[in-house]
Amino acid sequence: MEPRASKFTFFISYFDAYTKLKNSEDKIAFFEGLVNYAFYGTVPEIENDYVMGMLCLAMPNIEKSIKNSVKGSENGKKGGAP
């Protein structure tokens, strides 16, 4: 599968959410879900509603981060002008 992005902004709030999780399985599910969504656009199927809810809150920020990255790259090709 081809990645849709090569980078995204990782906010401190993502890490704060990650540290609130109690067990390793949930931490792995959250991190892998976050990264897979950012790079491949894959919405994870996570059984833990709490973890899935945290990911749903992060998804709009990830979308905006990717959109801004693409826009910045396009503007850079024009010498930085929007």
C-alpha cells in the first residue's frame, strides 16, 4: 500500500492521551491506529471504545496536518507564494 503522506504533526495531546492508557495492548492499538491513519488513511478497527474515541478525536487534526503539508509543498514549488 502506498502511503498518502510522509509526515504529520504529532501533538503533545496525542502523547497525553497515550499516557492515560493503562495496558500495553491499548497503548499499541492507539499508536498503531494513529500512525496507520496518518500515513495510509486506514481507519482502525479497535474493540476498545475508549481507545477508538481518542483516535476519533485526533483524526481531524491529522487530516488538517496532512492538508497543510501538501499545500506547503505545492507553494514551495512556486517559490513560497500561496
